[in-house]
Amino acid sequence: MAEAGRLSAHALVNPQLADGGWGYQPVPAADPRPLPTAERPPRLDVDVVGAGRALDLPEFHATTASTSLLVLVDGQLAHEWYRDGLGPANTFLGASATKSVLAHLVGAAVRSGALRLDDPVRAHVPELSGTGYAHVLVRHLLTMTSGVAWVEDHRDPAGPASALVAAFAAGTSSRSVLGRVGSRCAAGTRYEYCTADSQVLDWVRERATGVPFAPALAQLWRDLGCATDAAVAVDGEGVALAGGGLAAAARDWARIGLLQLDGTAPDGRRLLEPSWVHESSRPQLPFLRPGRLPAALSTHVGFGYHWWPLDGRGDRVCADGSRGQFVYLDRPRRVVVVKTSDWPFADPWHDRQCRDLTYLALPAIAGAVTREGVLQ
């Protein structure tokens, strides 16, 4: 494992995880390959209808505090915009969009035979046998139906989510926090957004494969031809924040979306099984379908394997991170849209408005860029 550094506010465009001088592991761009560029229209005309009005693209950027917007069509860069002062070399903290990257690593572990969806957590991590994870399977972690006693409220300084994040900020042990998580209900019977599930999922993946998160991510970075060094936050023991700590360039976030289209690298090598990208993109249970999640979350999406589907088939699916980090893909159109943002998090109502507006905008952007003829 590479030596951990300190993640300073200067390293990130969105520095909320850097405010306390977090530790990080570098993720090198060891085999950089440029994204091919499509012929671009002079401008991208988009009407985003929501929040009681119609917005053009500049108004949408202003309303939702965009820091970048990229659109790929059939693997080619068709639109690229950055807020003044930013550009392709900047890294953007993906926050919980990192969870969808973790899903790629789990899919690779399943493809290799190292991990199965019906493996019990305790078979790989016996340290959790006396916790709420004692009777949880890998598939429950992937769908956040573990049934553990967890409240994902980062606005509550005394809550478990804040305790988990504090372990990274203070450089202590995050896995000791996971060892204190109890049970609320039977696994597979209830959805609850839960970063602890993501951290346990990566712990299980690491034990099954023998490869920690940062080195596994470095291999993915090499396979995808990512062009810019990334970084992932780690705690005092070098354990990665697999549920929210990846900072990467916008073009490399786009490569994460490209892989979810069909499971192949840009050079055509298969990294994920077609069945994995299909199953991970769609709801597995009726209460995971769009519009069925708890009211605090957006009514526009459901939940797959750490991806957020916008329809029951999984044709349109998104990675989603706090303060407005999105990697959206439209599989029939073969379009990937990356939007990074820095909207305020403190006001839950404003946060929800910006998120819902973005979920209306992403399909509109995908439709507009294909109408502009960049596929020709």
C-alpha cells in the first residue's frame, strides 16, 4: 500500500472532506489514454423543466451550483464545460458516487469467482459475527437491505454516520465503528440508505480478494485508461472510505459511467459480466423501484447494486453523491453525463430541490446532445 498523504483543501474543487486535513491514498493514472472527441455542436440547447419554470443550461448551472458538466456519446466526448477557473486537470470529490465505483470492484470480484452474492458477511469478516451483520449476505449489502440499526444523517453530530466520518477526519479506526452496529430488522425486508453497508461490503470484498480498495481502484484506473491521478480518503489504519472518499477528474468519472454501459474497457476488454451491469442497474425488490424509496430520498430514482436506476429496467441509471455529484448513463442512447457541483448541504429542502431538478435535467441533457447530431 502506498504511503498515505494528507488531503488538503487545495487538492480538491469540493473540499468538504479536506477541511480537517484527511489522510489519503493516491490512485495513479499509470496508463493514461485520451478520450476520443466527437464533433461538437456550437452550443448545447437544453430545456430543463422543473422547480416551477423552464431553465436553459446556464440557468441550470447557476441554480444547482455546477462546477463541471461532461457528456459522452458512444464513448466520445461531445460536450465539456467547467466553471471559470476549473478544467480537466481538477479533481472533484465524488462523495457517495464513490459507492458506484465500489460496485464495479465488487462486480470484478464476483466475475473472478472470489465472491458470491449469497456469501454471508461473517464468512469473510468473522469480526462482525456478534453485530447486526451476523446474518447479512453480500446481496443485502449491495442493495442496502441489511436491516442494521443505522441512521444516515450527517447533519446529526451525535449520529452513527457522523461517527463513521469522524474516524476518517481524526485518523482513527473506522472499522471499530462498524463493530458497534446492531440489528433493527431481518435482512432483505427493508431499505435504509447506509454508508456502513458500503464500508462492510468493501471489507468483505477485500477479504475475498486479498486486495484493499486503493490498489484495486488503481488497477481499475489502469484498465480504464484514466488520464489523471485520483485520491481516496483513508482512516488512521489505511482503510479507504469506499462509501464516499474518491476524488477524480471529471473525464475519469465519465469512464466510470462508460464501464456501466456494457462492462467493457475502452479498448474492448471485458471487465464486468453483462449480467452484472444489467442486474446492478435495476431494482431487485418492489420497494427498491423508483418512487418507492423513503421520502427523504428523491422520488425520481430507485436503488440497484449501489447504483440509482431511474426506471425499472435499468436503462437509465446514476451514481449520486452529496452536494451534487452525478454520473448518469442512458444505455439505449449510449450517453454518459457527468455533473459535479458544490451546492449547500446544510438546508435539507434546498438539497432536495437541487437533486430533484438534476434528475429532471440529466435525461434532458442526454436527449439534447443526441438531437444535436453528435452521433453522426
